[in-house]
Amino acid sequence: MAALWSRKRETAADEALIRSLYEEHGRALLAYATRLTGDRAAAEDVVQETLVRAWRHPEALVNGKGSVRGWLLTVTRNLVTDRIRAKAARPREVAESPATPPVQRDHADSVVDSVVVLEALDRLSSDHRDVLMEIYFRGRSVTEAAEALGVPPGTVKSRSHYALRALRETFGGQQVALKGVAG
């Protein structure tokens, strides 16, 4: 029974210690942690963890090696540093949104788009199709495409213009799925 009574007294003393630490240093700790984190909620968590560390290591508060506030501020800074390092060590979580599509996408739409574009290209004249193949699928410049096809650069430009116009008409003004082609 005496051990239980002694334990209750220790618990009451620990609670009183933490309460007095918070009353004396809580505002300064919260201000410091908020400045370091830039987030009030995170700062409150850091202050709470600081007080838990003080409760677990009461000897550090009375060892005479500096001020209590200095020890508490050091613990606070170390906790914030640990949080920053932990965030940097793991990849950032990104919510799925139109701006950030899911990692696993169904590629069926792109396959269908490719088939539709290839069918539309088959409807073009061979001169128009050849120009688009050189520029958009092989990634050649107008000059390089002209050399490969054996025609002047101006001819490559006009054929690509008329070929894209024909594709736009085929798709009813929709965006053409050729890489680098605006609808």
C-alpha cells in the first residue's frame, strides 16, 4: 500500500512539474516552435513532445548545466529538425487530382487515340502523311524533313499546314493527338 501511495505522490509531483514548466515556458516554446515550423498546429505538437521529454528526463532540468528554458528550447529545436529531416527522407504524398493524375493509369484511351490517328493519317495523301511522319513522329526539323524528302523547306511547311488542317477537319475541330500539334 505504501508503494502505491508513493507512486501517486510521484505522479502528482510529475504533473505539477509539467504544469509549472508549461505555465512558465509554454508561451515562449510555442512562439519559438511556431517560428521554426510556420504551422501553429505542428508547433503545438512539438511543444507537447518537448514537455513529454522534460517529464521523462527531469534530471536534465535540475542538473545545474544551464537554464531550464535553454534546455527546453534546445529540445524544441531538435524536435523540429527531426521532423524536417523525416519529411525530407520520405517521398511527399500527393493527392490525386486533374493536375496530378494517378500513378497507374489505364492506357486504353491512348491506344484508342493512336489507332484513330493512324487511321486518319491513312486517309491523307502520301505527300502530306510523309511530311507529318518526318516532323512529328521522327522529330525532325523542317530543314531535316525537307532534306529527307527531297523537297524545299517551304513545301514541307505548306504540306504540314494542309495535312494538319485535313486532320482537324477529320476530327471535327477536336485536339489532334499528334505530339506537338495544337488542335
